[in-house]
Amino acid sequence: MLRLTLRTLLAYLDDTLDPAQAKDMGRRVAESDFAQETVERIKNVTRRRRLAAPAVDQEDSRADANTIAEYLDNSLPSEQIAELEAAALKHDVLLAEVAASHQILTLVLGEPAKVPPTARQRMYGLVKGPEALPNRKPSAVVPPIAGVAPPPTEVVPVMDEDLIGTLRGSRKFLWAGGFVAILAALVVAVWMAIPAPPEPGHGQGYVAFATAPNPVVSLPKMPDAKPGVVDPKIPNGTEPKMPPVAVAPLPEPRVVMDVIMPPMPKDVSAERKAIGLYDTPTQPLLVRKADSTKWELVKPDDGRLFSTDTFMALPGFHPSVKLDNGTQFELWGNIPEFLNVPALESRVTFYLPPEGFDADLTLHAGRVFIRAPADKKDVKIRVRFLEEIWNIVLTEAGTEIAIDRLGEPAKSPIFDPVILESPRSLVYLGVIKGEASAQVGLANSGPLAAGSKFKWDSKGGRADIAPANDPDEAALSDRWSVRIPGTPAAKDIEKAIEEWKRRAAVSKGMLDADFDAVLRDSKEPVSHRALAAWYLQATDNIPVLLDSLELDSSPVRDAVVRAARHWCAQSPDREKAFAIFLAEKKTYPDDQRTLVQALLRSRDDAAPGTTDQLFRLLRHERLAIRELARFQLAQLDPLSAEEAGYEAAAEATRRADQIVNWQKKFMRK
């Protein structure tokens, strides 16, 4: 029987114990408060950014790589084991080093990288001696890393004092093999990072994959059932297995993820040059430089902002960029509790303007307020989105306009869609003060006075003056309102935003690790965790968002679902990109991945049988799918959802009772 120590905890977390040992270890962890705290510390320190490597002292070998290697190999003397574990539990830096090393080697040796033959030939060409022979057969026995089961041909006894497995053979062969495997993974990454040439005939916009038809999948047919009656063939407290789902293969993704980093328009200057200043230090602004894939916080003392860089206001933040010519752009990050429009983060890329223009930018998402200088008339601004180009003139000095670029999830039948529709995009141009006009292709809006609105709908064709009774504004009294409502939810979120501003002010750079840690931390307020979900999708951290569909809190899971739907709705190819991220989650079988993808769409209320199928999915074995089904039903009838109080993470018998209660109340007056 394994003892409860740091190494057994690492083996338990990295899922390298056999089922009986894992069950026993889980019981021990549940009984020990200290073990639970240590597990949380390990998770936090391995995710924490900016955590420096441990300093190596000649008189203290505990942080030495060889010492940690011997510890993981179970070849370190027992007195040094106790000393190393005590130091690791005391110092986060050393704990992160030990835990991350175990995790990396478990992945590398447990899931060998697939190396293309050409890459393998090139790798072996770098080595001199027998290893350089490309046709040399590998060793028949691979020495296991601690906690990883060895090949079935060799039986390794587990000793009581061996906490996560015993290594056999010389340690140098293990680490040499580990080094070669890591090098192979790096070579594959570089090889795949070479961007594919653009497809001929492709227009501008978001293009993530080689042109291939979007796979149409068929979801399982569910038996009919009467509304309000639980299927008698499904006993209470059991989880029905879903029928297998046939899934067409996904297209191979291009590693240069144009969905994440939209390509630069062909008719703009690629020159990176200082264009303006960030002049609102109390409102955090993020930047992704043209030569980087990472979002960084702009510091007030960083000085100039540059063209071709992309800038973003996270939901709830309102930073301002002032160009050298005096034109001001306020990026307005929205929160649903503040204004009920499908806009969250605001993201723009500035370019050097062509002759005769004062500004040239792409509005990737969200809202931006634009203000002309108080002493300048006829300010000309070119605004781009998707494949559209609008030339806007702020006619009077001091004119202020606002532009919303909104995305709504694709609306189609959730189950068995014949045609998968693209998300709907809406763009509104509103004149807040002064006068403006917009040239769109050959059409001109004419003078737009204060209060006017100009609208473009991806499903409706050309841009035009917004109708007086606009169905897309039926629930809005003032689209351009910046006032925070007095509702309890809005006040709660406002406090959470102020806390995130405080954290940004003391941050040394990236915040995405903090988003992840806060989202997963059950001790954090729900409003803080919900904002973290919005922020993760804004920074395109979809893999972490996917993992969060099965968190402990129902309101937090609800925020994660909304964030994932919003992300997919921002461009036509994001649903494909989401499928790629989902395919990388090996814990999801094909049928479950298909259901997750389908349940993120906007439902088609007229589709027959949809409600009954959603109620059946409330019994699914997967928490993420139960939560998505709950969300869809709550969208259809919010009142009955609130009254029923269905909790997707509850015990099966309790969920069954909640389902019966919900079905009785559903859509009944």
C-alpha cells in the first residue's frame, strides 16, 4: 500500500496509479485537510506565470536538476528524500519545479510524440555514433518513469516505500530517452508552425483551415416521450448511455490560427510605427504585438502605441487610445449585466492611415467610441470588419460616434441540422454628438445627425438607416447608454471589475494565469469567477474554458457556457476552430464532442422533439453535457428553470426528481 507523501500526490494528480491505488489515494486525500491543501497548492503553482526557476546553491543541492531527477527516479537516499519534500512543501518555486517535472515526463513518456519520418531523419543526423543510424531499431524495453506503468512484458513489483513506482536500470537511459522525446516534440512543433500558403481565391477575413466543407454530423435519434413524463425505461438514479454518433473527420487545422490572429488586410501598410498614446492608466488595456501571439498589459509608462498591434479592452474595462492627430478611440468592454447586447470585449487593430484619412482600423469585436478633436472638422476614418470597409466622416469638430460589432450564435436545429448556418454579425453606427456620414461601397448614408443609427446585418444585405422599430433593439431603451444599472447583479459585477482593475495595476505582465486560477478557485466570489470566464474567452484561451465546463458552481458553469457561445459567434470560422480545440480533449469521445458542439448553437424553437431530447440529456453521464442541456432549456423557459432548481452536478437520484419537477412546470402557464 502506498503512503500519502508528496510523490504519491503527484502520481495521483497525474493519473499514473493503477485503479486500486488511485481509489485508495483518493480516499486518503479526502480524509486529510493537509493533503487537500497540498493538492490545491500543486495545481496553483504549476499554473502560475512569472514563477522563477529555483536558484542553485553549491552548498544546497535540493534545487539541483540531478537531485530532482534522482527523487523522481526513486534513487535518492531516504534522508535526502525527507529533506527535499520538506523544502518543496515550504517553497512554491521548488514545489512547482518538482511537480512540473513529474507532469512533463509523465506526458512525454506516457504519450510518445508522433514524429514525421523526415523530421526523424534530420534529428538522427545531428547525433554522431550508433544513435545516428536512421534504421537502428530502438531498445525493446523502455524504462518507465515514476508512476507510469512499464511495458506489459516486464513486471515491476511495487514496494511500500516506493511512492509512485520503482525505476529499473540505469537512470541515464531514462533521461536520455526523455530528452530525445522532448526534442522530437519541439521539432514537430516547429515543422507544423510553417504556415500553409493561402488558398487561391480566398477573400479576406477570418480563415483558419484549408477550404473543406463543414462536416455535417447526425446526432442520435431519441425516442419520443410525452411532455412532463420521465421515460419509464430509465430508472431514477441511473445514467443512460448515449447511442454512438457518426462523426465526419475534421479538416486539418493550419497552425497559423487566423481565427485567433486575423490576417492583415491586403490594402493596408504593414509598417509598425508609433501612432498614439494610452492615456487612461486606471482602465487596463491589453496589447498583442504584431510579432507575438501573447496578450500583454500596457503599462502607463510604456510610452507610445504602434500600428499593426492589436489592442483590447476586457469586459468592464474602458481604456482610451489617443492618436497623434488628436482623434480619440475609447474601447468599451461591456458586461451583460450592464447592457443586454451581445458585446463583451472590444478589440481593434490600427494601421497607418492612407493619404487623406486620419485613422484606419479593423474592429474585430465589441464597441468603440470615436471622438473628433474639438478644433478639427471632416475627420476621415476607415473602419474595417469581416470583409466590409466603411469610410466615415466626422463632419463637425468634436463629433462623437459609436460603433458596435456584434456576433450572435448560429441558429439552426440543435439535433440533425441539415445545413449549419454561420453566426449572425450585426454592426451599428450611431451618432452621439455632432454630425457624420458613412460611405459603404457605392452607397452613402447622407448626413447623420445626433441620434441617427446606421445598421448592417450579415443576414440582411447592404447597410442602411436603422428602422424605427428595429426588432434587434426591442429590449433596449438606449443602445449607447454607459450608465450602470442599479440592480444587485450589476452592483456585484461592478465591485468585481474594480477588484480586477486592482489586480491588473499590481500585475507584472500577463493576467491569463490569474484568470485560470480565479475561475477554478471555489473560495473566490462567484462574480470574480464569472468575469474570469469572460476574460479567458476574450484572450482566446478556449482549452482552459472547455475544462471549466465541469467546475463546482452552477453560476460559474453558466458563465462558462455563455462565454464559449460568445467566442464561437464572433466570426464564421470559430465554430470550426472550437471543434479543433475540443478534438484535443482526449477525455471526450466523438459522440460527446459532437453533442457539446451542437448544444453551443442557438436553438431552433420550431424543431420537433428538441425539448424532449434536451430533457433526456439532463441525465447524461457527462456533467458538461448536462450543463449545456440545462442552459438550452433555461433559454426556452427561464421561469420554470428557476422554479425547478435543476443542479447538473447533483447526485443522480436528486437530479431525477428535479427533472420530473421541471418537466411538469415547463412551458405551462
